[in-house]
Amino acid sequence: MTEVAKGILEVGTNGAGEVVVNHPDLMPDEYGVGHIVFSVSQAQNLASLLLRKAGEAASELQEKHRKGA
């Protein structure tokens, strides 16, 4: 298992045309709800990253359909 940095969001795709966001250190509050708070800059960077990963996921779906799967 690889080391995971605390407070780091991992954004990727699962190879099936879906974008996946992992937060390895999310601690739920007393109501069982986890919160992620972003600065303006962090939110803008996340939005940009999500758009890039959505493009990758769309490409995965196109490739899957091209192969007839």
C-alpha cells in the first residue's frame, strides 16, 4: 500500500468513464457528515482538474464504445 498524504484530494478516473474523487483523511462530524472546505483558489483549481478528468472519462467511454464493449 502506498503512503497517502493527509489533506490531499485524489482525482482520477476508474477506466469506466467515471471521475473519482478520494479524500483519504475525511473525518465526519457528530452528524456523520464530512466537510471539505476550499479557498477560492483551491476551488478554481479543483474545478479545472475535474473538467480535465471529465474529458479523460469521456475518452474512456468513447474508446470502450469504439472497441464494441
